[in-house]
Amino acid sequence: MKRKHTILCLSFVAVYLGSYLALSLGGAYMPAAYGTNGIKWWAWTPRGFADQTGRLRAGLVIPFFPLYWIDSRYWHSDWTGLRGPQRMPVPPNLGR
């Protein structure tokens, strides 16, 4: 019985990590803050984490938050957004 639980837990962890990895591979840097001279810094956003206007989708961010936090701090930590693809959100009034 203990072996069955171990296999089940390891399978869940593998699916959880694999799902985030698949989303992160299709991600891009999006503007995180704007200033008077334009974009101040960029933040990594895995595929599906933000809509076309740049708002984060809680349905994906909340379950993957631990991995997202680790990823944005240690792997995709380039606040300039120069080390990966960039995506500009569509303003809400132009996206219709």
C-alpha cells in the first residue's frame, strides 16, 4: 500500500512539473511596470498565464504559483526582457 502511494505521489509531481514546463516553454516576457519613459521592467509570463490585455489569469497562476515564483526568480530573472521572446499586451480598448 505504501508503494502505491509513493508511485501516485511521484506521478502527480511529474505531471505537475511537466505541465508547468510545457507552459513555460511557450512563454514570453511581458511589461510588468510602466513609467514616464515607457516600460520600466519586464516579467516572465508562461503561456496562458496572461490574457491579451496583460492581466494575469488566477486560474493558472494560483495552482502554479510555487513553480512560477521559482522560475521567475532563478531561471527567467531578466527584468530587461532581452534574453527571451517578448510580447506586448493589446490595450483593452483596442483588443475588441
